Amino acid sequence: MKILKDMVKILDNVNATNVKVFDYEKKSPFFDYVIIATVSPRQSNAAINYLKEANLLNTEKVEGRNTGWTLIDAGDVIIHLFDEEQRKYYNFDERLLGVKKIEF
């Protein structure tokens, strides 16, 4: 849970908005948590760099840089960084309504 908190703190430090954390521990055999946040391309790149510096991810597991939707596979945590338009379009918030949300 400390790693999860550290990731959320980094997203807060880069001023990501509407950060949500979902508990997938009993829903997926591949990962335990999903984090969704709204960011600008600059914030997305900063978050990736800070996560890498904190040894919280391997940059080889980052897809979609500067596309409006960046997917980060950090092992037990999957991070989706959306720009505002892509977040509205894909509507993950609505799709994950039945998944337990974690508050920090």
C-alpha cells in the first residue's frame, strides 16, 4: 500500500486532477490496483520521470506517451493518465463504478 500512496503523491505533486484509485485485487490475476488521473502532456511526462526516479516503474512499460492517454504498467498497479478529452471519451470512471474505490 505504501507504493500506491507514493504513486498518488507523485501525481498530486505534478498537479494531476481527478485522481482515483480502484482496488482490483480480487478482480484481476494480473494487477491489484488501477489509478486514473487527468493530466496535460507535460504533467504526464513529469509523472513518468518522477515515478522512474522513485524506482516505482520501468519506463519500458509506458505506452502512448503524448497521445492523450498514457498507460503505465507498474506491476501490481496500472496507471492511466488521460488528457481531459480522452478521459471523457473513454469514460473509465463510469466503467469502473462497480469496483471498490480507495480513498487516501
